[in-house]
Amino acid sequence: MPSTGIATIRGYDTCLQTTKVRRRLGICPRENILFKDLTVSENIYFYCKLNGIQKKQVEAAVNGYINLLNLKEEKNLAAKKLNLGQQKKLCVLIAFFGKSKIVILDGPTYQMDTASRKSIWRLILQQKEERTIFLFTHCIFEAFQLGDRIAIFNDGSLKCMGSPLFLKKKLGAGYRLVIVKNKECDVDKITKMLKKHIPSIETLENTENELTYIIMENQQFKFEKMLGDFEQNLQALGVSNYQIKLTSIEEIYERYILFNYLKAYLNLCFNFRVENDEARSDMGKEVRVHARYIHHRVKKETILVRNHIQAMFMKKYYYTFNSWWTLMQLVIPLLFLGLTAGILLNLNQELPPKPLKLYNSTQTLVHLDPENKDNKYADLLLKQIQEEGGNVLYTNNMTEFFIEMLSDDRDNSQYQYIMGIDFVKGENNAGQQDIIDMIMYFNTNLYHSLGIAASFLFLAIYQVVGKCPECDLRFTNHPLPFDTKSRMYELSTSSFGFSMALFVGMGFTFSTTIFIVFIIEERISSFKIYQKIAGVKMWIFWMVTFIFDFCTFVFISIVYILCLRFFQYTGFTTYAELGRLLALLAAFAYSGLPTLYWFGFLFKNATGGFVKVSVFSVVVCIGIIIFNQMLMTFNMLEPLQVMRGVFVILPHYALGEGVLNLWLLYFNNKMCQLQAEDRYQHYTNKFCEDGGTWNFAIMRPGVGLNIIVCMVTGTILLGALIIYDSDIFLFRLGVSGLGPVRPPREDVDVMKEKRKVRYGDIMDLKFHHSMVVKDLTKYGRKNRLVVNGLCLTAVQGECIGIVGCPGSGKTTSIRMMTGDLKMTHGEVWIFGRNLKKNLKKFRKTVGVCPQYSPLLGNLRVIYTIKILGLIRGVRLRDCEKLIYKLTDDFDLGNKLRKRYFFIMEYVLKSWGLEDLIPVFNGLDPPSKRFIWNAIAEMRSKGRLIIIASNSMEECQLLCTRIAVMVNGNFKCLGTKERLMEKFVDGYTVNLRTTGSSIQAEKFVRAQFPGAKCFERRGEWLLFYIAKTNLPCSELFGIMERAKQNKSLNIKDYTLGHTSLEQVSVLKTFSFLFDNNTHLGQNLPSVRYRAVR
């Protein structure tokens, strides 16, 4: 609900007329809305019915939508088996079902690769007719591709709005002239010559190999002369090649947002004013990764271990006390304690006094002598019976009625008929005739019957004789207290011990299972992987986790035991009894916690894992204890001992059975005490003969076996967990004979790199290269080849980009290079250290930033900075300064901007790394630019960086070499200039027409034979012009003269060299590089499925 203001859809208020609004509204949230276990056709059928499509039309609609999505083969496939692009495409299509005239799409292409994003764009454009679509996206390029009008928001307010062309003009879109330099290049001479034609031209970037200028779009008419002059003097200027391309709209948007943000920030904090345009050109370069964040890094191993221990304890402490799960851990055992309280109160308390009266509807027999109808006693007595809810039956003969009643229904009559009253005329010894004899009958089967009958009789007499009709007389039954014999009989026949075992087991089962939530969340968030690769030893990781969880459990157990002591539970009152219970609970935690840690590896969802493990534990606890009780009831001792010996290794059974044994210990001790006092001589038991020293015995009812087995099991499980997670046997067990497979066709540069690695001197390679990867291979399930024989060498100061569609093998390769995933075949060396032989030292030189943020959701920003700083070796006393510095620099104070915290986390990861870093996806342009600049500076300082990305644009900007990966193979490898030379020959022309586009299209095809029209959208046409002999200057001249020709209806145009990013948008890399073709040739349509 909005705080202020209103919104209407087709005239209906979204707050007051929600039902009518939703009938006309379609929405695609950022999250996946498919039912994962339903098939594609079932999902479509469900949403068709949900959107009101008639029954007769549903089947046709399902088939139509399946054909539209090109999912005929996947029609009966579960939705979870579709790739990310297909799932999201289906979610977008669902928003258009039924009568949805207003459609809202929230990030429909979020975190998707270029090819999948393009397919969703086509789907949106197909369904756009007669609908109003609101597209919310962080990708400004996507907005410009799909939107008729674009609104830019920042900090919750609308900054600007208009058509794409209007915003391009408004925000200052232009061209980039990228010049490839050779050794004789004279930058000043080039700049002077270019400024002669366009004085406003500005130098954007000057690197070792490239020189980049930015030119405003309104200078387009001067390009022919300027480029013609430039092309004639290439050799004299020391230029080997050049390209002209459009400035990315994302860069324009980013500069605009960052400029306004910086200006507001400086005005607010320092009273600075940013007025000139120079700030815009430098924007995005101001962010640097400085060494000032690190004051004193720990180098000594012992101090670093202490740092890691501190970080692990802080992590557990902050997470635990910022989570509502902690409260549940304390409440659940006490809740089950309350359930046992009811049983105990009924067991311990004496029977309460009860008034003798008619509680339910009972039958009272009355016999009145006809001669005594006016009887005051009878009137008062019968009135009292009726007021208490009793029924009065009249009879002429009391004895005959009772005999007949007992013969007809003996059982019911014994409980319904409590008493009877006989009023007859009598006389005394003096011969008086007005005497009334009142005879009361009571039921001998009901003990309270006599008291009730007497109370009514005496009350009537008292009221008549005392002449007090308002007086009342009540009898109350006060039971005698139980004697010792009765109490012990009650204890021996009660189920309190079983109930206590059941409820204690269930309560602490739920309480301990909550610990698994943190274990699963830490693993699935990749925070654990980060800690492992950052150098945290697994014995520190697991021992600190275990000690903290064990102490937490002991605290909860002590609170529970204090409650037992307060309520004086039978069998759990003395310090000795409570001490034995605490020892049993501690042993249970010692075994149960490592068991839960092992269970944590089985689940990918924290809540689901908690529920499943809880159900399993409760079933084990309750089921086996109930079966155990049944065997005890039938005195089947041998099967009971066998079952105990087998199941005692399960901590939940050991706890429940141990609590039951503690109750039996109390019972036997009590019996032995009575025997010693000569008050219960007939009770004999071996337990008493041994002096009652069975408390920690191995045999029942001792709890020694339970405690010992729990301690042994816990030690084994914890030790095995540390060994398993330390990756000691990661590259020593399960060696496969499978190796790389030679692809049918390989790129020349890829083959050259393979020959260099395979046949070169490995010692020489390790000496001259920071990283060497040889035949890196991974086989998945059923021997499915995921990564195939990758070979790569890299030196310090290099940034290598691996580009590919989802499922191409990028992430798997990175995980194998960092030692996170076992390789099937191959070798990796970094700084001469072999990954397989020296994993610990190898990881000290490697840092990894996973694709998704490895952060724990419950940790606040300042806590996370402190933990990450300690892990990376910053002293604890310097962490406070670090927190204040980073929160100020990244604006993480009050607003807690997630995107800048994300960047700050990246900076923390980068300390001291010689590293391998997969790039981030799904960020807004300013955050993306921030990271790009940070990576560029690290590269300039001599660090080796590897980026795995779906975006060629990122790799073009950052990387010195780029590898394109398809189906686990490198399809090409080289510098961006090399890739441009091999795969990109031609230009892209974007025309905007004012009327009919037919003449403009004919003109382009006539002037540039072989030109392909790849996209039509409204008044926009996108052409690709294959390799032509015409220089770029002549192309601009042709298009400029065409613009002046009114008959062609060309209002505006843009022209530039085709970029690798445009290649990835127009055709998927898989087909492009598998066929080794140039863009613009006659490419048939293909279906492509990546190897996962």
C-alpha cells in the first residue's frame, strides 16, 4: 500500500478495487513462479485456468503457447529440468495469459546470458500488440531496445523520462573512435589532426595498445572528411588499425546517475560544487582499491590462526543472536516441559475434596404413601433434587421396581440410579399415628451414593425441624492421603517415565535440529567456500562451530534443568538426578551435533532441510521409544537388549531411552529405600542387592552405555567431518582413467596454446608463467563430458575472460582451478605450486568471488566487514578503523545500500590475492563500473585475474585475452583485437525513418550488397553490412547524403563497426564458433543445448 498518492489501472483504484484491477493485470515477478515438479504443459494449463480461459479453449491455448515457446520436445518435461532461459521465458509468457491488458515485468532477463535475453525480448515484442507493458530493469540497454518511453529512477525519484532518441540526445550519446597503436604511434599528432576537423573531440582513454576518443553525435556530418584524412595518414601516425563505434547507452546512464549522486554527496558532506563536464568524463574512475584499507596485515601463522578463531566465533555469535531461530531453541524444550507438567500434577497431587451432590442427570426413585401426599419433608427434598438437575421417578413399590430394572438393564441402572426415598406412614411405640417413616436407598456400587443420599435426607429434616427453608446443608468428601504402598503402586503403573522420555526427546530433537539451518545457509551461500579458499583451516572452522553450538545447547539444557528443579518433577528433583540428566543431555549434544553437520551436506534449502531432519529425528525418537516400551510391557528382555545395542548409536534414541532409564533408576532407588525401612519387604531386586549403584552402569537401567556410545560416536563423526572437509583425499581417491576428448574441429589459436602446454618444458612454463593449466577435464554423471582438455597459460598483470552461455562449463572450470571441485584429469600450477600436491599453499595465493554474493543474510554490515577483515589477516584492533572507513567510502551507513556493500565485499576479497575471480552478474551499471575499475587497477598492479562472464562487453573492457567457451571447449582464444579481426568484419547501421521504411531498406540493400536486416521495431531498422571494400569515411558520406534525401524518409542514423557484444546478441556463440563463420553469412537456424 502506498504511503501517499493513488494509482489507477484502466480507471480502477489499485488500493480500493483490487479484485477488478487484478482481472486486467498480468505480472511477471523477478522470482520463478513455476511449479518445479509440474511439466511444462501442466504449468501452462494451470495458469490458463487461473486467468479465466474457457475450458474448451484451454487445450488449444496450451498447444499454441508451447509452439510459441518452441518447447514441443520439452512439453512433458518437469519445469525444473528446463534451463534458466526457458524457465524465465515461460514465466514472461504467463504474464500475457487471458485478458491481461496491463502487463508488469520485473527484471525479466535478470542474470541471464545474452542469447537467452534476446529470445525473451522477441517474445515481449510479439505479445506487445494491444497491451501496455511496464518493464522494470536495471539494464538500460534493455530498456532502450524494448521501450517506447523510458523513465530513469534513482533514490526513489523520477530523474528523467522520454523516448530513447530524446534521452540519447539529452544525455549526450556519441561515438568512440578506438585506435590500435603501434610502436611509432604519435598521440599528440593524432589528437591535433582530429581536432582540426572536430575541435570538441576528447581523449577518453590512452593505454599501452589503444587510444580512445569520444565524439558527440551532433558532429556526425564531419566524419567523412575527418576519417578520410585520418585513413590517408595511418602509417605516418603510427596506427595499425582503428574502429568507430557507438557509446554504450549503459555508459551514458551510468555517468548521468553517478554524476548526480557524486554532486549531491559532495554538496551535502563537503559543500563542494561540481559544475563542469570534466567530472563526467572522469566519472567511474574515481573509485580505487587503495592500500590504505590495510594497516597491518598478519603474516605470522600462529597469529593468523588466532585471527581465524576469532572470526569464526564472531560469525557464530552475531548470526545466533540476530536470528529468531535462537528463541525457538529455548522455547521448544520448555514447551514440551509444560506438556509433562500436566501429567506430573495429576500424578503427584492428592485427590481434591469434592462436595457430595448430583453432578449429572441421574434418576431418583420416590415412593409416596397416598395417605401422606401433603408431606413437607418430601416437598423440600424433591425440590432440592430437581434444582441440582436430578430426575424424579415415582413408583408404588420400590422393591419390585428395583428387581425389574436390574433384570432389564443391569449395567446402566448401576450408574443412573444413585438413590431412592420411601415415604410411608408409621407409628411409634407410644401409638402416635402421624409419624412418617423416611427410608433412604443408596447404590452400593457407587461409594459416594451413601453420602449424597444422607445429605438430601438430613437437609430436608433440618429445614423442616429448624423451620428454615432457606438454610442449606452440604457434605464434602475429603479423601485420605495416599500411603506409601499406594503411591509406589501408582508410580509402577504410571506412564510418567515414558512421557518424560518422549517429550524430552522430542523437545531437544527440535532444539538441536535448528543448528542445521546455519550449516546449510552458510554452505549454499558460498560463504563457507570463501572461508576455505581464504585460508581458514577446516579444523578451526568445525571445532569453533561445534564448541559454540555445544555451549549454546548446554545453556539451553541448564535452563531446562532449572525449570525441572523449580517444578519438582518426580524423579528429577535432587542434584544427583539432575546432574545425571545434564550429563546425558551433554552426551547427546556431543553426538547429535556432528550428526546434524553431516546431514547439512544433503540439502540445498535451509528451511526444507530443517523440516526433513526434524521429521526424521522425531520418527526415530518416538517410533523406537514406543517400540521399546512395548517390549518392556510384554517383558521381552532379549529383543530389548538387542534393539538397544543396535539403536543406541542414534543420538536421539540414546537420549530418549536414557531419560526412561533415569526414571527407572529413581523408581528402583525408591523401592530399595522402602525395603531398607522394612515397609515393603516383599520387593526384592538385584538392583537393591548391589546397593543401588547402577546410575552409570552399562546394563539397564544405567545410562553409562548411552553416554559412552554418544561420546565415541561424536568423536568419530567430528573427526571424520574435519578430515572429509579438509580435502585431504580430494585428489588422492577415485582417480578416473577418463581423459580429454579431441574435438572434431579446433581453432588455430586454441591448438597453438595446447601444443605450448602439452609439449613444452613444464619447468620452463612454470618459471615464466604465473598460472599453467594442462588438460583440465571434468566428467559428470554417467561419464558426461562437462569440461574437455582446457589448456591455458597466463602471466602476472594479465586479465583473462572466459565467455560462454550458461552451462558451457565456465563455473566448473573456475571451481577446478581453485581446488573447490575435483578434476577428473589434468594439472594446474599457480606460481609453481601444484594444485593436487600442495592444495593449502595453493589456496593462499588464490581468491575467489563467486557468481552470487557469499554473504549470510542475518549478519549486519559492520559484523561482516569485521569477520572478512579478520579472515584476510587484518588485526582485530584495526578492524574498527576499517569498518568506519569502508562504511563511509561505500555509503554503507544508514542507507545500507546492498549494491555498494556488494562492491565493498569484493574489495575485501581482493586483498593480497594473486587471484582468480569470476565476475558478478545482475548488477546495475554504476556498481558494475565500480567493480570494473577496481579490477582494472588490480590488474595494473600485477595481479592475475580470470573472469567468467556471460557478457562479452565486460571482457572487452577488462581483459587482455578472451576465451569463448562452448560445451566445455575453448572455441577461440586471443586478444580482443585478434577476435575482432577473425570474427567481426563489417558494420552495423541503425536507421530511424519518419514514414514508410521501404525506400530506406531498398537504398541500403542497393548501396551495400549482402546487407542483412536483423531487426525491425517500429520506426527503427537494424542492418548488418558484411565486409566491404569501402572505407569507413565513405560509408559515413553515403549515409549522410541519404539523410539529406527526403524521399528516403531517413530521420536519423547511427553507424559503427560491429562489436563482439553485438555478435553475441545477433547469434549465439555456440553456432558461430562451431562453424567458424563470419557474421553476415547465410546462417541457418539451429537449436542449441549446452552441456551442464
